[in-house]
Amino acid sequence: MEVKRNTCFIAAIMFVVLILTSSSAFASERRFYVTEKGAGNNSGSSWSNALSGSVLASRLGGAQSGDIFCVAKGTYKPGASNSDSFILKNGVKLYGGFSGDESIDEGALAAVLSGRNLKTCETVLSGNIGSKASSKTVVKTDRICDSSSLIDGFTISGGRNEGGWSIDGGGMRIEGSPTVKNCVIMDNKAEGKGGGIYVNSSSGAPVIESCSFKSNIANNGGGLCVSDGEEVKILNCTFDSNSAKKDGFNTGGCGGGIYAGKKVTVVNCTFYGNGSDGGGNGLYNSANGSSVMSSTFYRNAGNTKSELYSFKSIAVTNSIFWSPEVSTDTMVEGKGDKTVTYCVVKGGYEGEGNKSGDPKLAETLADNDGRTQTLAITAPDSS
């Protein structure tokens, strides 16, 4: 009888734990709707009762894993102080690009997300917090963020990280392993590293996908600087007119588009019009094991002529390195071991399948059926 009683007791305990666990999981999946001015009772339960944009930063700061924020078109600011930022916490998903009247039934979010028009419904996270003030870093991610953490569908602009002890990351500072997707990172500046985005994720492995980096400035890594991390994946992104400038001590100035201080995997990306004072107008690599695949480097120019400069080992395949203004074979340079195969390189480059003929690229970036602008090949097989 004692054994039977204990068995029943244990079964009852397990049932209670199961119910509590299920209830907790269900309760953690909360969705909040946000508009610039808010609406109704401001509970965030629907577009008609939307949270006001003025409380977005504070609500994100108090969010819990599983929370989803749907943010309508408009401009949102993190606060009134230059130290204020939007903080993405672990397990939280932050979506922009909504018109503010979509019908999003339970389970229908994925279909609505795929139908967003991110241009007409531009949703801006802005560091321009006052007439003479700017946020040092517009968006930060929590250092414990894992791959379930996401920011998707925003323009991040106006960060000015200058002066003080921490001067890295103007638009965004990434720690942990979040995903940044379908974002425009533009017009940000960092006195140190990473004008657009600064990655310092220790053992993390962030993913940056289908993002555009435009007109960002830093000492190293005008568009993006990867300072720490296991491996950062950069997929289907465009780097346009970013700059790496030397400081007052004549140091830095490397990596107009990307400065890779740790291993990066760059796939199907476009580098156009980026510049540097110190080398690697498109990409500067100082990490062993980095790779570039199916990417285009075109008309990146600065005080040096290299489209890609690698100080450590890197593998490059199926990519284009070209600039009409450069007549010498300096497209791919550096002291590191560079394996370059099946690429088009102006001036030629030793390696299997490489070519040196003009790829006949379009002169300007354009929408070519992708999330980011790219350079079309105007005469197929011209090389």
C-alpha cells in the first residue's frame, strides 16, 4: 500500500509540474503592437490599443523571452539622453515595417511578415534624439542573446558614438548570437570601430542577413566591425559608401565596408563605393579562416587601391573584384595566405578558374529582385 501511495503522489506532482510548465510556456509568448502615438488604452494588445512609441525602449527593457513586438511605420527614439539605447533581450523578436492596420491572427504572423513593404512602411530607430544630441549607440543586444533573438525590418540611423570610454558601435552593438535581418543601417558614426554595427560577441555567432549598410563612418570598419565572436555570418548584404578613416594619431582606417578581426563568412554580398585610408576598401580581414563566396566588389576606392586586404588566411571563391579606375593588379592584397578560385579579378590573380575580363557590371546599384540593392551583370559571360 505504501508503494502504491507513493506512486500516486509522484504522479500527481509530475502532473502539476507539467501543467505549470505548459502554462509558463504559453504565458511567455506575448505579442505587443506599437505605433508612433499609440492608440486606445495603450495596452499593446492590438493596433487599436497600441503602445506609444515613447515607451518602446522601456518596454523592450522589461521584455521576457518569447515576447514579440510588431512596430508600425514611423520614427522611434530610445530616450532623451545620449546614453539611451533600444535593448534587445534574449529570446525577444522585434519586427518593423508594418502599416499599422494589418490583421494578424494567431499563427498568421509569418504570412504578414513576408508581405511587408519595408520601403513604404519604413520604420526608423533613430539616434537623433534632439536638435543637438544623438544617441551614442541606437540599438544594443544583451550579451546572453541566443539565436532566438531577432531584429527584423528597421532602418537604424543617427547613432554618434564619439567621446568617452566606449566609442565602438554607432548604429548597433551586438553581443551574443542574435539575428539582424532586413535592416538598413545608415548614417551612423563611431569614433572607434563599427560605424554601422560593432560585433563583440565573445563566444557568440550572430547572423546578419539581407541588410544594407550605407554611409556609415568609423576608424575601423565603417559599415561593420567584427571584434570578437566564434563566427559571424554575413549573408545577402550590401555595403554602399561606407568609410574607414584614420584617427588623429594616423592609425586605423581599415575596412571601409567590413573590418573582420574575427572569423567571418561572407556570402552573396555586394561592396560598392566604400573607401578606406588604411587598406581594404571593401573588406579588411585579420582573422584566420574567413571566407568570401559569390560576392561582388566594385568601385571601392580610398587612399589604397585594394578591394580586399587580408592579413591572415582567407578563402575567396566565385566573386568579382573590379574597378574601372584602377589599372594595376591590386584588387586583392595582403600578407596572409589567400586562396582565390573561380573569381573575376581585374589584372588577374593566380588560382584555379580565375579570369580577368571585364564582367560588364551595371554602373549603379539597383533593385534586382532581392531585399538589398545589387549590381546587375549587363552582358552575361563577358569575362
